[in-house]
Amino acid sequence: MSILENKINELVKEDIRLASFFQNEKIDFCCNGHRLVGEVLEEKGVDKDAFLLKLENYAHNLENEGEKEDFFKDMDDEELIGHIRVKHHLYTRGVLKELDQYVSSIVKAHYRHDKNLLLEINRLYGSLRTELLEHLIKEEVDLFPLIIEGNFKEASAQILETEKEHDAAGHILQELRRVTNEYTLPAWACETFRAVYHHLEALESDLFRHIFLENSVLFERVLSAK
Ligand SMILES: [Fe+2]
Ligand SMILES: [Fe+2]
């Protein structure tokens, strides 16, 4: 079977390090990871041969960097949930705490330089923050315990809503990329402004992997077992 006939998330499941490749190519592997590689390339008008060559080179270089990362395959649901909480939920809360301070500082310091940009960043960051903090606590208190208890029927009913929240966060991140012109720093950017762009991009990368582990690994297991 050609790679083009694979689902994007199946390739990432084989080795999560491929997530960076898809991210660089601006191919959504988390919220829309269930789509076929070939179908997405066609839609984006990307040359398939050139793409496959790039992917092959990328995968080849990864081989030189040691073991492939499919650690989640050996984890049971509870272990995977523990991993998601420690690796991704803690990180998300920590980075939001820093961004809270930095975003309000840059709005004050740079409003005069580019009012529209600062207001857009403030608004979108505010929505992302609210969305994510509510999302994390809902997973931790409502959804994850159901999965650990093995109550897959009730868990499945909540998964649909949870995936919609992932999409919503993904859309806000897309908007942030658009208004910041792919996080291109303005000439007047200070260190705090740089830190805001840096943290937003880091949060985006982490969130893509986080959502991938939930939608394409954990939730898929629950939905297929109910
Ligand atoms: Fe999560
Ligand atoms: Fe989530």
C-alpha cells in the first residue's frame, strides 16, 4: 500500500517523531489525523512525488537519531492518561501562567506600535486560555476517570464533545498564526514580545502531540472497545 493511502495519524502512530514533519508541512495530524495523506495533499495542491521524497529523507534522518518513539503502544489506558497529565496537562498550565503575564505586559507596552495586532493577540490568547483550562479540568475530572474505570459507554458519549473542544483550540491557534503572520516578529519587538511568540509556538507544538495522543490513541481505543 502506498503511503498516500495511509491515514496521517497511522503514520504518526508508527513513530511520533513524524509529528514534526507534518507540522512543518502544515498538515494537521491531530484534529484531522484520520484523513488520508493523498487526499490532503490533493486538497492542498502539493506535488505528491516531491512530498514522498521529503518524507523519506526525514524518516531516514530520524533513523540515525536512535529508537523510534512509539512508547504509547506499550502503555495501558491508565498509564497513557498518567503520561498525558504529567507531560502535557502540567506543561499547558505552566506555559499559560507565563503567557498570562507576558501577554498583558505586551499589550501595555506595545499598544501604540500596532493596536490591531495587540488587541487580536490579547483576544485570541484569552479565548485559548479559557478554552484550554476548562478542557483540561473536564478531562481530568469527568472523562479520564470514566476511562480508567472501564466505563467506555459513558466515556464515548463525552469523547465527541472533547474532540470538538480540540478542534476549537486548533482553530484559535490557526487564527493566532494568521494574525501574527506565522509568528513573524515586528521590528519593534522586545524580549517579552519574543517570549510571547516563542511560548505560543511551543504551546502549539505540544498541543498537537497532546491532541494526537488523545484523539488517535486513547479515544480510538475507547471507541473501539465500547
Ligand atoms: Fe488532554
Ligand atoms: Fe484534550
